Amino acid sequence: MPIDQASDLGRFEEPSLLVLVSLSDGPKHGYAIQTDVRSFANVNLGPGTLYAVLPRLERMGLIEALATEDRRRPYRITGLGATALRAELARVQGIAAAGLARLGAES
């Protein structure tokens, strides 16, 4: 799948972005992803949302499932996933910079 097809999500959905960011520092299973997302984004990614996002990202080739360990299935980001994540983070960073500039960076 070419990188530009990541836009087939319509918009890059926040749960997908959070999962990719979580996996960007190494493989994790579902509960570890939830815990990590809560720690860096202060978002409670519920199991229903998480377990809907994982197969979609896997079908898109952005993540891959690894061998099951103690009844847990870890996932890791693929090269394509890392490329898509970099592009999306740069896009979001540009939006944030524009918004802050327009607000006069009132922070």
C-alpha cells in the first residue's frame, strides 16, 4: 500500500495515531498499549476501540502481529507504519503551529 493511501482513513483517526505512537518504541500487547497511551496522552483507549483499530492497522500493513506470548498477542509497527506515522505527526505539528500562531501563542 502506498503511503498516500493512509489518507483512506478519511482523517487519520486519533486512536490509530495513538496506537502507532505507542508501538513506535517497540512491540506491545493490547493492555500495554492501553497503559502506554494513558501515560503519554492521558487518553483511556477502551478495549472496544483498541481491538477495532489493531486489525485495521494490520490490514493496512502499518503494524504486524507477533507470536503469542502467554496468551497475549504483541504487535509492532512496520516500516510503512513508521513512515506513515512520521508524515502524520509532521502534518499535525504544522496544524498546531498554525493554530498557536493565529492565537498569538497565548500559552
